[in-house]
Amino acid sequence: MKREPILRSEKVTVEFDGFVAVREMSFELADRELRFLIGPNGAGKTTFLDVICGKVRPKNGQVLYRAQSSGSEVPLTRRKEHQIASLGIARKFQAPSIFTDLTVFENLELSVQKKKGILAAMTTGVKREMRDRIQGQLEMIGLSDKSGFRAGGLSHGEKQWLEIGMMLLQDPRVLLLDEPVAGMTDAETEKTGELLKEITRERAVVVVEHDMEFVRNYSSLVTVMHEGQLLKEGTMSDIQSDDRVAEVYLGKKAG
């Protein structure tokens, strides 16, 4: 039986000064699903994520999110970014956004107490239950032994994991990640794949990615975009055997 989608779009179109960046893009994401979004440069992948999180408003179409509180679908396309984030959709951009002069623990502390504001979080201390949450998150992202390290001194991969941990402490239901393994070592890439699998035990994740080996190793469902449109959707095996994908994405003409 097919699960009801937690997030879906209906014929979303985005234009910038007459240029169509996304064209009638329809998409469905199930709860606790890891979905990879791939395609050539300029295919519209990042712009599509921008629509979901409220950074860009579409010319036509809509994005609908199934709210946890009511179980009913909520339209997102007229809401502001912070409103969409408060509903449970978190967006991570390619470059990590962390407080480099603070320790790993302090970064996570600020995230878990975000609603209190940075000043309050720095002066009121951390309650035992919050400390336990942070410790659990440190273990999940593999940084328990570096909790007292200054965040600016972490490796590129560790900074990415720290930001993901900060996002998870906001308890989102959907994570949108833009090229999370770009610039990582092979070992960091593998660890990131395992982390994504762990995350999807409780929440859904959409990953824009260009590393095809990473996609092959960790994908279940893949969505291919080309020139702003949905080109193909299925398993990586389905994608690799599709002549249209081979022609427009892999640069091979169908024989």
C-alpha cells in the first residue's frame, strides 16, 4: 500500500526574467524516505529546493506539506522561510553554516535553545535533559570525542556533520540537503551516507547530489531533472538503463 506523501509539489514553475528555471515540476516524498535529486548543472534542482523552503516563490503550481499536528496538507508557496522552517522543513546549503569560534558542544547548545535566543542560551546554562539530547546528537554525528574542540578547527566533513546535527536538534520532519558530500574524503563520504540512513529512520531527506557513486551506494529512489523538468524517477538501476537519461545526463546517445 502506497504511503501518503509528507511533501508534494504540483506543476511548480519558476521564472527569472523570462527564463524558465523549473517547469511544471511534480514530486512526491514519503515520510522517512531518502530521495536523491540528480541532473546536469542548470537542471533546476537547487531552485526546486529553494521553492520548497520558501526562498523562491513559483510563478505557477504549489507545494503541499502534511502537517504533523493536523495530518492535513498545508500549502507552502505563500509562506515565508521561517514559517516553513517552523512547520518542520529544514534546509542545508552546500557550505556549512556554523559558529567557527565556538566549540562543537556550544554550537549544538545554541541550536537546541534557539528559540530562547543566542544571548539567553549563552547565559542560562543547559538543563540535564538538553545536555543529554546534545550528547546523543554528538554520538549520532560521530563527534563525541571533539565536543570541546573549536568548530573552526574541524575538517570539512566534520563541519558538515556538525551543521546536520544542529539541524536535527530543531527536530525537523524533512531535511533538504544540497551536495552534502562535495569536497569530502572517501571515508567522510561513506560516513555521511551511513548518517543519512540513520536519519531516515525518523524523518525524510531530499539530497541534491552530483556524486553518482554516492547515489548508487545509498539511494532507494532517484528523481532526475533536466531543463527544469522531471525526466525520470525510479531506482538507480531504472535510471541507469533509461536511454533519455543516458543521452541528456550521461552524454551518451541511445543506440
